[in-house]
Amino acid sequence: MAKGHHVLVDCYDVRSSVCKDDQRVQEALVNAAKNCGANVLGTMRYHFGHNSPAGFAIVVMLDESHCSAHAYADEGLIAFDFFTCGDTDPELVWEFVRRELDPDETWMCSIQRRSRFTKVSE
């Protein structure tokens, strides 16, 4: 029995202006989650570049779980994480974000989270 649906998306060759615009990406995540029926509980974001390479980290907490983004502006990479349970479809959340940000190259991995995993080590 699935305990949630986890979608990981890596976006490559993202425009520098997008990789540095944490506010825009946060708004895209929040709006996408709401448009898909998720309940947004809160957000946190941090803009890197003061003492480290430019980029950002964002977490959007949902009643259904979370959405997050981590940008590496110098590499043109944004890594997204969408994890939901219940009726909220994380692939649909990603579709809303994709339409808003229009990244060039994307790779997606979709995982059904289970109530039990196979134990692989002690």
C-alpha cells in the first residue's frame, strides 16, 4: 500500500535569472501546490551567495507533506522535490511549476513510498 508519491525533478540549463530568483520560484511552488488542492502550512527560503556560490533553498510545508527546490546558479541547475500523500498529485504540482518557470532540460523520477521497505543492512 502506497504511503505517498515522491517526485524528484532535476532541471538543467536553467536561465541564471531564474536560478537566482528565489522569490519567483517560491511563489511558483506555493501557487502550484494550491492549484492542485494542497494545503500550504508555511514556507522557508534562503538565498545563497554571500559566502557561497549563488543559489537558493526553498521548502514549502504542506499538510500533505512538502515541495522543495535547491538551485545551483553557477551550474544552471534546480533540483525539485515533491512529496505528497492523499489526493494531491505531485506530478501535477510539477506540471504547474514547469509551465511557470519553463526550464529547458528536465529529468524526473517518480517513486511510490511504501509502508515497509526491505531491510538491507543492520
